[in-house]
Amino acid sequence: MMTINFIMLLSGLGLAALSVYLFMSVVFKNNAEADKLAWASGNEPEASKSQFINFSRPLVHNFTLQHALKFKSEDYRKKVNQKILSAGLSQEINTDEYIGLQILWGILFPIVMVVLNFALQLGYPYWMALGCSAFGILFPSMYCNSEKQRRYTEIITELPFYIDLLALSTEAGLDFINAIQRVVDKAEDSTLADEFGIVLKDIKLGSSRSDALRTMSDRLDISEMTSFCSVIIDADYTGASIAQVLKEQSTQMRLERFVRAEKAGAQASQTILIPMVLFILPAVFIVVFAPVVLQFFYEGS
């Protein structure tokens, strides 16, 4: 008991020293450092869809972002940047903030676990703090993956409809860029329309159509969009009719969506067997065989 109290005393002193260090580093931070710690979207942050991220960002900018800036691994930073882009979070968070979140919650989660475990006498082994630290480090990645999956579902659902609109617009006499502009102007609250809007901005800033489409393909990291962009780029090089290419692409996309729906239906029929075996069949067996078992015991007595 004395050993545990001594360990907790040392932990408290260590946390107090860490708090003093972080406080003093924030107070005496110079203006040059403050310029480096700019928000991801200019001087003011764009609110994230995650309230947890919104709560964490001031803590990150005050305590851990200066340490994230010292992390110089180019390969890891490229992976993080690609993860942020494919999740559509480039206006909410940047690479330094992502790493800062990992540092912040990789430290705070185990501290909170240890404090609660000691204060409430929960009896959890203290090595579980390592698991909490791993969860804190993985939290930004989990959030990015969930956003990427949400965007993927929206985009593959909307893509055939948007390709149909582009095909109709090009058949009506508009070129491909003006067709995209017309679709973007008419769309509301659409992830795919927002991505096409970024393509238009890139073209207005001087990028070629093929480069802008390749950038969108890399940004989304979705096989269906990669195929769509590749077909449009190839049509540009070969001089094929964009309208005809778009109609063929729309037919292909709808066929792929039908195949995905069939696959999901087959998986659902298999997945439903699990609750049937665990919950429904035992209840059926009890209803059918319980009277027989009871009659056997009573007759025997």
C-alpha cells in the first residue's frame, strides 16, 4: 500500500511539473513561433464536424503543436496529408494539427485513466494506460477513416446521376467544363459537387483539365472516381466524343452499383444467421423441448 501511495505521489509531482512546463512554454512563446502555429484555414479555424476535434484544437495549439512541428519524417507527413485529403478534412485540419492531436491524446488519455482509476478505486491494472495511449494516438486516424468511408458512400451513390447530367449537358452543346459548372451551380449539399467545384478552381488557377482531374482522383482515392477521371483524360487525348464516353461510363457505374447491392444483400443474408443462431434458435428449442423435458422429469418422480 505504501508503495502504491509513493508511486502515485511521484506521478502527481511529475504531472505538476509537466503542467508548469507547458504553462511557461505557452506564456513565453515568441511571435515567430505564434506565426508558425497558424490555424489550418487561415487566422481562424473552420469548425470541424467532430465536437471532440473542436474541443481539442485550442489545447493542441497551446500545448502540443510546437512539438508536432519538430516531427520531420517526410514519409509519415505525406501519409497523414493523403489521409486528410481523402477524408475531405483539408479545410478543417492540417498535418501539424493531426500530429498535435496524436501527441495530446496519446498523453492525456492514459493520464485520465490513471487518475480515475486511483480516485474511484476502479481496480483496473495500470498497464491499461498503454492501451489508452494507443487509442489516443489512433483517434485522429479513426476519425479520418470514418469520414473517408462516409464520403465514399455518398460519392459512389451520386456518381451515376452526376455523369448522366454531364452527358445530357454535353449533348445539349456545352463543353465539359461548362457542363461541370452547370452541375455545380445546381447542386446543393453534395460532396461530389464540392469536389467538382475544386476542379473548376484548379482550372481557373491555371491547371490543365487533365491535371485537375488527376488531382481530384488522387485526393479522393476512390477506384470509381479514378476510373472516371482516367476515361475523361483518355478521351481528351484521343479526341473521342465526351458525351458518348460519359453515357458509357454512366452505364458502367450503374452496373457496378447493382453488383455492389447484390453483394451487400448476400452478405446481409449471411450476417443475419449470427443473431438467429445466438438468440432465436435457443428460444425455439426452449419453447419446443421444455415441455418434453419437464414432463419427463415429473413422470419420473
